[in-house]
Amino acid sequence: MIRKLVWLIPVLVFIITVILFSTTGYIIESAINQWSFLWLNVFIALEMGLVDRNEKNNTQYKMIISSPINLAKFELGRILHGMVMLLGSTIVFIILIVGASFLIKVRVSLLNCIVAIIGILLASLWEVPMYTWLSRKTNLYITVIIAFIGSFMGISVVDLSWGKLFPFTWSALFPVSFTKMNINGTLATLNSSSGAYYTLYYSVILMLLFSIGAAWSFKKQVA
């Protein structure tokens, strides 16, 4: 199930977007927009939550904790595994967008679409270690609920003075200058479509901090 979701989630998101936005004339842009502010966040939370639940149901981490493996390295390995799944899902989504561009009219260039999707991935990296730690401390359901809440909070605060510092807005802000579509689905003006490259730097820094914190948290289970 965990492996299947890597390709199944982007396919479902694309199909749903085509159905809901077929009359707007902005199917490709809307698909990238939906992917950026909601579905990728939920995908990461779901995948990391399922990985954690699988381990808890089988061994409660007992075999890992009692093994000679460096626990910090093991947790970093889980985070890396989550990033690999994120990359796989991103590649599937890019293939869908590229294929659809031959059948559906796009206002922006195909290169813009690809760069936007890659940027969304990079702006979401911080979520992998956070959900890895959160799912272990709580459970799958709380992790997914927080992903939903964070996504919709991002829409609510993005126009506030401090909104751009809220991490859940980063993945949605980056593609605006490439897709020319705002988070709320409206067409971007010249001012609102300015680049948001800072989101990539913030995401990488926060990802490193969360990764170190998650590794330390997992390691301290054994004295």
C-alpha cells in the first residue's frame, strides 16, 4: 500500500482536478496549484504515518531499538526514505502534466510547469522529518489531520504580513510566478507573481533542523 500510494495519489489528484476544473480552461495550472497547497502535504503525512504504523504494528520498534544500529542514523534513514518516496511521487506528477500538456491548452510554458513542480518538492522537504517524528510520537490519524489543518491555515494567513513565514505556505507560494495562479485559484497579477525562491532556502534549513531533532529524539530512547 505504501509503495502504491507513490503513484496512486498523484494520479487521483490529477483525475479529480480534471473533473472539477475542466470548464475553467486552467486544468494544468489548477492541478499544480492543488498539488502544491494541499495534496502533497497530505501525501507526505500519510506516507510517513503509514511507515510508522507498519513498524508499530509489527515490532513496536523493539528490534530496531535493541539492535546495534546507530539509532540516529536509522531515523535519518527513515527520513531519506520518505524523501525518496516524495521524489517518486513528484516524478509521476511531472509525467502526468507533461502528457496532459499535449492534449490540454496551457497558458504558461511546459518548462515553467516542470520547474514549479520541482520547486514544490523542495519547498516541502521540511515536512518529511516533521511527520516522521510526529507520527512516531502520536499516530497516523493525528499526523494527517495536522497536514489538513496546516494546509488550510496556509491559505488563511498567506496574505497577512507574517504569512509568508508560515511553513505551510511555502510549497504553494513558490509556483505562483511560474503558473501565474495564486493559492486561492485566481490568476496572479504582476505583483503577486513575483518569485518566492526564499521558500526553498527556508525549507532546506527547516528540514535540516527537523532531521537533527528527529534523530536526537529517536536516539535518546536508549541510555
